[in-house]
Amino acid sequence: MPDPKDPSRIVTTTTTTTFSMAKDMARSICQRFLDARFIESADGKMQQVYTMKGSVWQLTPKGVCVLDRFCSRNGIQQRQISDLIALGMSYLCILERDTQTDKLVMDRGTMEVIFRRMIGTNGLNIKSSVGAADSDSLSDYRDGLTGVKMASERKINGRTFKDTFTGKSCSDWLMDCCTTVDRRETFEMGTLFVQYDLMEPVQQDRVYMASQPGAVSFQPTKTAVYQLTVKGRDIVTGGTGRGRTSESEGVVTSRTGIARDSNTQRLDKILNDAALRLLFRENLRETHCEENLSFYLDVDDFVKACRSAIKQATKTPSATSMDGIKEIMAQAYGIYNAFLAPGSPCELNIDHQLRNNLATRMTKAVGQDVTMIDTLHEVNTLFEDAQNAVFKLMASDSVPKFLRNAKYEHTLKNYDFDAIVVGGRAPERSRSQSNRK
């Protein structure tokens, strides 16, 4: 807020809330941390139950990654955090979640991206013996790049199968190398791998199926054994895949005549495809500008909620509807403090005048209820202006770098980006276009 004694100065007030909990609740939360693979026993032994006595615990590489992302987003820079992160992090696959239900986004394209990672970024993770492939070692997937453990040969019912892996190994990889927080999420993903014809069972766990009638396609046990399908191998080796093409109107198949403005349409395609968004975010993180996409998507959610709250408060004014307005205003301050305020932890590179306009509006005291609705209209407009600025920056700078990155070649070849061409200048994005999923 402006300093009452000197309006040219901004005073930041920080409120720290402390709380306590019962011991049983604390133990339950620690168990959730263990289940989510954020922590592990420091003695190197697999332990599935959190005990308060006689045990020493440490963060897993996955836990360090999660902590690093949280600290970066919130501007936490204590030395002990950087010392911990310096010990090493894994290459964590950041999965999207539905903002309303918190369920993982599991469309076919996203599942193919995850499957390719699981099978191995640097080739198959072949073990010389079945015992080595089915071991419970905590260090199997610490770098996040090593694929699921496979037995070079496995005999089942008199037949020999090559390069097979168990349902448990599949579930373990998904738990250790992705932002999954519950084993049930890995079961659902394994089921989709089978249903999308990426892997197939060569031996099912009948006992598990009898106890879990829904586990027809995938069983997360050592007894259940799987292998790549022809389609799965194509996805991993960069074969034909799905052969997806551009859905944009007026496309051509030639590289000639591609206008510079076509990058805005390429970015539209990326933002509207969950699998591409996952890879694009990864590329932005490597080039230290992930905050652009995070801000863009946060504003999308804000605009949608803002319009709904204003409509409700205008149509049926009440204490409840005004509470909704106040909640949206709080969300606006959260976005402003994270991305737009001077010195914010994820400060965006936007026009100086726009930044000043935002600072003036966001640091001005909010008055009565009617004034608050007017203020929210102004904030919504300014946020959309900032979102458009970030969109243009990503289109001109980040999209070309992403499309040139050889690491994503296997996935990007299934999207006909080169066919996107705009006649003349690309049309200016309207406010209605900016609110997309």
C-alpha cells in the first residue's frame, strides 16, 4: 500500500500465520509425504510406514525438486535451501492438474509424452537378470532420466520374452519421476498405457485382479509383466506415432512464405494441447522463463473466475456474492505479488508503463462494495493487457527456441507446425481469445 506519509513510497506488510496440530495429524501428514515419495528412510532401506521413533528421514530427489519449485515461486532464498538443492535434484516430469478437481490431465498426447519418458530418455534400462529388474532399490530412478527397469529376458509359461517390466516397476517410476502424489494416480496412468496400446500384458496378476475387480488392464505388482507394443515402440523410437497435424484453418504444407506472425498461431496450438504445454513448460524452465507460462495460465483462471463473480454480484447482490468478489480480489493480489510487483519472486518482463499502471491500481486502497466491483473490472483489463504482452513475448522468443530443441523432436514431428502460415499480419488477439484452456 502507499505510505500514508509519502504516497510515492510503497509499504509492504507481511503477515505470518503460525499454527499447531495434534500429533496424530502430524504423523498422518508425514505418511502422506512418504507415500508421495517426497521423503525416504536415510538408511537406504525401503520403508512404507512413517515411524516417529528410531528412524531418520531425508528428502528424495523428487522432494528436493518440489521444494525448489515452491521456493522459487514464493521468493524463498535462505541459504540452507540452496545448499540442499546443490546436493542434486532429479529431472522431474511436471504434470498438469485440473484447477477445479486437482485431477491429473491424462489426455492421449500427455500420456504418450510420459510413456516415452518412462521407457527411457537415453535408451532402455535393461537389467541382466530378472532379480535386478525387480529389485526395490531406492536409487533406481534418482536422476529422473533413467527409464523403467527391464529384464533382458524373462521366461513365462515356457516362452521367453525380451525387454519386459513389471507393473510394480512401472508404478514406481511414475511415483518417483513425476509429480504424482498418490499411488492410485499411477494405477490409472498404467491402465491408460494399456488402453492406448502403448504396452501390453504378457502375464497378469490374477490374485490382484480378484481383489481389485477394476484392475483388468493394469496390475501394479511384481507378478504382472508387460512389454512394449509395436505402437509403443514407435512412440519411443520416433516412428509414425499418431500422425497429428495442424487443426488451424488455411494451412499449407510448404515451408515457403511462412510469416513471422505464424509464431502466434503456433503458440495458440501449444497452449491448447496439454502434451505440448507440458513440454513447452519444461523448455521454458530450462531457459529460466517458466514464469511467463505460469502467469499466462493463472490469468486465464483469474479472468474466468472474475467474470463469473462480477456477473453473480451484479445479478443478485448479497453478502455471499460480495464474499466471492473479495475472494477474487485476493486472487488478483496473489498474482500481482507473485509476478508483477517490483521485486516479486517471478517478476515478468513487461512494458514499464503497463507495470506502473498495475502498481498504481493494485496499491490503491479498495473502498466500498460497488467500488470493489469497478476496481475488479480495471484489474481484469490490466491483467489481460499484461497477459497479451507475455503472449507476444513467448511467441516471438520462446516458441522458435522450443521448436528447434532436438530433445522434443519425437513429439513435435506429430504436429505440423510448418504448415501454419498467416496471410499478412496476424490479427490482434481479442480479450475473448485470451481466455483459453
